[in-house]
Amino acid sequence: MLMGVVYLGCIPEPLPIENLPKLTPKLVVSSQVLPGVGLVVLVTRSIGALDAGENANPEELIAQIAITDATVVISNTTNRDTLLNLGNGFYGGITNLQESAIYELQIENNEFGKVNAFTTLLPFVGFEEISADIIYNEFDSLARIRYTFNDPPTENFYMINVQRYSATQQLTSLLNPRIYTKLMDDKEFNGQTYSETFNVLFQEFLPGDSIAVSLTNISQPYYNYVKLRNDSRFGFSEFASEPINFPTNVKGGLGWFTLHTPDIRLFELQEDQ
Amino acid sequence: MAARRTYIDKVVSALGESLPYYFYDINTKIILKPTQHDHIEIGHYSGQDVLNFVREARDTSSNFRFTSDFTIANSTQTFLWKRKWKNQTNAVLNVYRTRFNYAIRNQFEDSRLFTDSDITDWGAKYTLQKTVNNKWEYTTGWETARHAVSPNVISTSGEIAQLLESSATRAQTSLENSLFFQADGRWKEKWQWSAGIRVSTAWVDNTFYSNPEPRLAIRYTLNETAALKASYSRMAQYLHRVSSAAVAFPTDIWYPVTEQVKPQTADQLTLAYTKKLTEKNIYLSVETYYKSMQRLIGYREGTNLFLNTDFEQQLIQGKGNAYGLELLIKKEAGKLTGWIAYTLSRATRQFDELNNGETFLARYDRRHNGSAVLNYALTKRISLSSVFEFISGSRFTPVIGQYVVPAPNLGGVQLIPVYAPVNSVKLADTHRLDVGVKLFSKPSKRYKSEWYIGVYNVYNRATPIGINIEPNDDGSFRYEQPGLFGTIPFISYGISF
């Protein structure tokens, strides 16, 4: 008993870890083709490791890191367009992107100088059929997704995402949102129609919940990058797990310049009839 | 025969708290002397660390419960036979079996995730030692070991099986054999030498490796109280320990050499000076060493070892070196006895696939390592003791930056970490002071006893056991290392008869 009292009373103060190196801030690039809208590029700066965590306010975070004075140019062999500054680090406007063309993105600003990246606009691959409902097992109510799509007769890589969606979504849930991501290649169904049914694991859904399901035809380097992110999810903590230098295709910066066009479908879940 | 079990978990439980960890071990030995020339020992050791973690749902009316059981077990059985032959020849036969295994059992609702790893060795070693004359003797023999390795078996069922299928790393059996010969002798009055060669081999599947392992040690007596020593040795290793670079887990994986994974080798040089101050019973030693290692094991960035059964393709091999200076002063007689030791060292690694191919400090590059153990006999029945230990923090690779990218389906943003160069940051130093006093029973008594009373970790400094991220008041965060045990007074009583 005495030992226990002494043990509980004398737990020592933690020791600080000092002399942490500071990352030289870098320019970060993200891009997305929005169906029916065009290309949007997000230009931000990197931040210190201990400056923000999962509880940070996403709006405040974006405001802190957004680069609003950059010149963003996208070009291929025949065209060159300067994107409009949409505010808060977003630049966009171009709509006439050509499938299978190689594009270069150049970004320049006073703080970081120039960075650039290359990518190819991949063909759009969308759902031929898709449905989503709720199934019940002994413990949970899960979202079940059934889908079909036609795979082009080329080497392709796909990403399927399922995320809870709400018109009144809490801002805090937009930072590191819980997204269920499936990655696959088409080695076993190249050039064929592919169908699958899967359950969204480790999230409970109720009738009336809304979800967004997307299918995206992605490049192999981006597939490898997302796979690396997915595999590291088994780490106990990114801050104390195996160090990973995530790849980037941005020369002189961080992030990814991609020209993927997702097929996004929204569902309000109901029980399987 | 000896057995022990920790009981701190029971003490903490009695106070209403939970410490779901304990360990126990059993050690037995039988010694037989069938003849005056034969000495036989049969031994057994087994021990187990047990961690049982249960987390109930907040809603006590629900059946939700997460359980995690983690056990690590070791067992060793040995047979030792020493025989004295005629003509100053001695033989030793050692036969052993060892087993190390761990098992993790996680269960949540209908999901089960079981992980098992096992390595079992059977081995034998025969050594023959003969004294030829008063100038030299030799030792020769052979050794064999069979390693049966099942590095990682993952079994899943329930919901989690849709995410992670059951799988197993291919079990492997490797056979190691070696022959060795060593001669020890004197030359003139001042030189002592020891020279040997060991030829080791390993056979796994259809792959065969062999390595010569020469060694040489020389001692030159400067005078009655001082000597110089120098040595060289080469070692080969055919079983690799694959461990996390960032987090120390007891679940490290053992993996034998294969066609792709080559044996590790190391060359070591040492140089030492020793001096004895006879009148004061003080012994001094200064030693320096240099070690060069080849084909060290590492793994590619992003490799998930924990739930991965196909990690051989992720293994990489590189090189490293280590060098240092060791100082020792020891006093073995008089009222004050003990020793003070200090080591200054540096260890580096280089892998083409890591850290952009640049050399980096090893995880256990702990620059300063010192200890002072002192005992002072106040009287014949009372002695004071103190132990001070200091060791520099080990190295780790922190996250030094983050950047934001949109989530893959545009439903938010994700924070992506940026890491510092590998092992570029030193963790907190570890040091502590223990003091104690021993009270011995009267020498005339038939039964001898002693009381030992003291305090462990007098100034309550944390002995780090991990790394935490803690929030600051301004919304930022800081790294810190928590400790498990602080100041602990102790009292023990021993009796011998």
C-alpha cells in the first residue's frame, strides 16, 4: 500500500525536447478539376510542426497559410493561361483542358520565387451505376456501396472515397476529415466493366445521414502517394512514428499538381429494403 | 530454483487505479557431478510479460468493449557438460533450445486482429581446450544452430477482415554452422597473444553463405603495473533484427538471411592502456575502439512493419560505423570501493534509400554515458552506497513542419507532416541518483542477514518512456517525454544460511 501511494505521488515531471530544427517555409500546391467548373489551384505555405493540430480551426488555418499574391500560370504546347486570383489562396478559371495533354503549372511570388510542376489530364472515368444504403450487423449500422464502372483499355489507377457530408458541417470536422479511401489498379479487369460492393468500415451511419462517394481516375505517382498516406494510418502517431518524406511533383515546393476529374455522387442513406 | 513476479499491478489495483501490466519468470538449474572429471548442468528459464488492456464504452448499458492482450515470452532450456580429460585437456558440450515469441490479441465488437511472431532455435556447441605447455594453449570446436522463424502471422475476422486480410510471412528455417580455432600464448616475458579464426556458414532455402572471422589480440606488459592492449576481430551475422527506427517496441521482427538479404558483417579495432595502483587498490583503464559495419538492415520509408507480412521487399541494406573512448577507474579494496566509468562515443549509418543517401546518426548514438557506483563501509556492519548514472538522449526524427492539401474528395483539408533529417534531434538526457544503507547482522551469527534501505531516483527525474505532444496555452504544441517511475524509497531484507 505504501509503495502504491509513493508511486502515485512521485510521478516525475515530463522532460522537454529542445533544439528542434525549423522547416524553411515552402510553397505548397494543390489542384483539382471540378466537374462543370474548371481547374482550381490552392497555393499555401507550409507551417511549423507544432503550430497547429487536429483541433485547429480550418478557416483560420487557411487564412494563416494562404498565399494571395502569386502569379499562377498553366500551359501546354499550344496554350498558356494565367489563373484568376479567387482569394484565400485559390486560383482558377480555366475550363478547356484537353485530355491526355501534358500541362505545366508555374507559380511565382515574391516570398518563394518560382516553383513548377508537370502532369497529364487523365480521361474521366465515372460511375455507370452506383447505390448506397445502410446495413446492420450485430454491433453497427454500416454504409454499403454498390458500384459499376467501365475501365478503359489502358493502365489505370483508381481512388474511391466515401465521406460523411452535411450542409451544416462543423468546421472542425473539415480538418483531417474521416474519409474512407479505397485504392486499386486495373490489372485484373483492364478494359472491362468492373463491379464491387463494399462496406464503409469503422464509421456508424444512421438513416438520413448523407454521404459523398467519388470515383477518380488518378496517375500512378499520385496513387503511390495516397497509398503511402493510407499505409501510415496504422501508425500510432505521425509525430512519433516512422518518418516518411511524402513525395511531391512540385519542383521547389510541396504538394501535388494533379488534373483528376472526380465523379462525385451524393446520397441520403436509407435502410436496405 | 528461483521465481518472481512483479506485484505493482496489484498494489495499484488496490488503490482503485489500473496498471494492466506484470511480468514473471522462473529459473531452475540442476547441477550433477557424476565423476570427479564431469560436471553437468541442466537449466531452464521461462518468463513472460503480460499486458491486458480493456476499455469499456462510456455508455455502460452498451456491450461495447475493446480488449487488447499482449504477451511476450522467452524460454530457454540448456544442457551443459564439462569434462576434464587427461593431458590438460578440457571439453565442453552445450546443447540448448531457445524460444522467443509474442502474441497480440485485439478484439472490438466482431472484429478480431491477432498477430503472432515466433523464433525457435536449437543449437549445440562443442569446445575442446588443451594446454600444450606453459607457453601456449589452444581452443577448437564447432557450433551449429537451427533457426525456425515465423516472423509475422496476422489473423483477422469480422469487420476488420474486409480492410486487412489474414496473411503470414513465409516461415523460414536457416541452418548455421561454424568451425573455430584459437590459440593463446606468451612470447618472451612481456607479450601475450591470442589469435583465432572462425569460419561460419549459413544455409537458407537454396542460398549458401560463408564468412571467415579472424581475430587477434595482443597484450604488452609495460611494467609490473601497466599494460597496452590491441585487438582486431571480424564478425558475421546471419539473423537480422528488423526494428522500428522511431519507436522502441518489444515486437521487433527477426528475419534470417535470404537470397536478397545478405549477412551483416563488422570489423572492430580496439586499443587500450591499463594501470594498477597497487598500494591503493586502484585500477585504471583507457580504451578506444572503432567498428565498421556492412550490410546493416533497414527498410524503405513508409514501410509498415506492424501489420505487414510481405516486408522482405521493403528491406534495404546499408553501412555504419561506431567509435569511442572508454575510461574506467575502479577500487576494489578498502573502506571506499566502487568504480567510475565514462564513455564518449559516436555511431552513424548510411543507406542509399534513406535521408537522401546522406549519412545520419544512429538511433542509439548516445554521446555521453557515465556511471559512478560507490560503497563506503562506515563500520563492519554498516555500509553506504550510491549509484549515479548519466546517458545522453537517443536520437529521433521529429515532425518539423506541416502543410495543407485538400482531402481526396474535396470534403475538407488534410495536414501532411514534414520530417526533419533522420535522427537529427536528441531526446532528453537520462540521469538519476540512488542512495542506500546496508545493515549487516553480527558476523558470529549462524544465519546471516542484511537490511538494505534506500531511495531510488533521489531527485525524482523522469526516466523517459515515450514522446508526447502537449498543447501550450497559446494554441501551439510542444514535444515532451513522460517518465514512468520517480522517487521510490525501498527496503529489503535478505537472509542466508
